[in-house]
Amino acid sequence: MLFASRLPLSSLIELCRVMRNYLGAGLTLVDVFRQQASKGPAPVRPVAGRIAAVLEQGGGLEEAPKRESAAFPPLLLALAGVGEQTGMLPEVFAELEKYYVRQRQLRRQFLSSIAWPVVQFFLAILVLAGLIFVLGLLPQNQGRAPAYDPLGLGLLGASGALIFLGVVFGGLLGLAGLYLLVTRALHQGAAVDGLLLAVPVVGPCLRALALSRFCLALRLTSETGMSVNRALRLALRATGNGAFASGTDVAERAVRAGDDLTVALKKTGLFPEEFLHILAVGEESGRLTDVLHHQAENYHEESGRRLAVLTAVAGYGVWAAIGAVIIFAIFRLFLSYLDLLNAV
């Protein structure tokens, strides 16, 4: 669908929950999607209606959702087909429900943690704009530059405040536009994500998030009996990180050449040595899915800790920037006052 958009996480979770319950109770796929088309979440209804129509014409669950690939994540599209072929649809959707609940928890944790630093930043911008406005109301020396310009920007009054806000918010929008241009229009998302992985504080957080998703996705695909190549490809895409997804070809070539999973992942240069060592032990002992389950939990906890550190650093950074501007403004104001006294 040209103008279709990805279903929100809440709708995906509800859809997986309904599929798990109804299919486990013995309802057919057509019945479930008909029910969702009439009583499901609003974003799901039109998609479910189209899928039900395809199923009624004899199509399979792997084929039908692929026509709605813009609405569903790749992991759900692949596992739905595998679950249908193996007769494990209720189990697959139960695992997918847990997976998307975990994703929602991480997203909410990040948004709740980053909210206060963002509020602080915008309050600081408004305070500075207010200072510029108030300075424009003060008496000015005749024939000279304004007596008080503590920021040293040459901006005073309402016009100065508007120019300041325009430059700040215009710069932020420009950075956002540049990011979208590079990652989407120029298809350099993998390069950008690779650079972010190397940034202190930011990189470890993004890596922990990606590894948590990778472990969950690889465990789900492995338990369905999917081929290693296909499971690896889906797990790397499920990380939501372009740098990890770009390592798919390297890992697949290594697996086709006969390398173990651990060796294939090592050749991508993206996975920590500690993680690879644990994964190798799981492969050798035949407990790979158990190890992946444990590591998914471990990296989920670590990503929460990393998010807390990241947001704390962001908050301190905002306050440091505000403090630096205030100190600079105080010194400028004091020097302007001294100049005024010397001129008397």
C-alpha cells in the first residue's frame, strides 16, 4: 500500500494477544481476522479486512500479510508464515506478544527518562529569549551600542528574541532534516548508526538495545525450526539498528561457508567478545535457545541501566550549558556596567 504506515506497538500487541487466544481456542484464521476487521483496534481494522479477504480466496498467512508489508514488522511477517507451516501459530504469537511488550517497555522507559532533560532544554531557550526581550526594554545610550548586551549576540527586544528562537529551532529542524536526508534519501542509515555506536555513553546504550532485540528475535526464529541463514537475517533486521542490519551479508556468507554461528557473528565486528563467548558455549552445549533467552533478559536490564546513564548525562549536559551561559552573561553584564561607570 503506497500510503500505508507501520502499525503502532499497542496495536501489534493487541493483535498478537487476540491471535494467541483465539487460535488457541480453535478459531480459524479467517474468523480471527474478520473479528479484528470489525472490532479490533482502529489502525488494525482496514489491514485485517484486506487480509481476511485474501484468506477467504485461499491465500495463506505468509502470503496475505506480505501484501501489507508496510504495516507489519519483518519479524512478524516471517514468523507468521513459519508458524502456519509448523502448526505453532498460537505459540508464535504468544512469543511475539512478549517481544512487542518488551519493546514498548523500553520505549516508554526512554521517553519518560528523556522528558525532563528535554523540558529543561526548552525552558532554558525560553529564558534566554525572555532575557533578550527584557534587555530591549532597558534605556539605551544615545549614539552608542546598547548598554547591556550580556549574551554578546547583538539581539535585543522582541525582534531579537524572535530571531534567537528562529535560529535555535531552525537549527534543530535543520539537524533533523539532515538526519532524515542522510538516513533515508541517501540510504546511509547504516553508516550513521555505526558512527553512533562509537560515541561514548550513546553507543553502549544503542548496542545493549540492539543485542536485546537480536537475542529475542534469534530465539524466536530458532525455536520455529527456521534455517540458520533466514533466522540470522531476520534477527539482525529486528535489532532496528542499521549497522547491525548491514552485517547480514557478511554473517550469511560465513554460515554458508560452514562457519559456526559464533564465528559468523564475530566476522561482522559488531558483537562484544563476552557475548560471543557465551554464545559459543551455548552452541557447544546444545542450549543455544536457553542462552539466548538469558542474554535477552540480561541485555534488557543493561539497556535500562544504560538509558538511565544516558538521560542523566543529557540532563547534566543541559544544566552545564545553562550554567555556562548564565556565568558568561553575568560577566558580560558586569563588564558592561564597568564600562558605563568609566564613561561617566
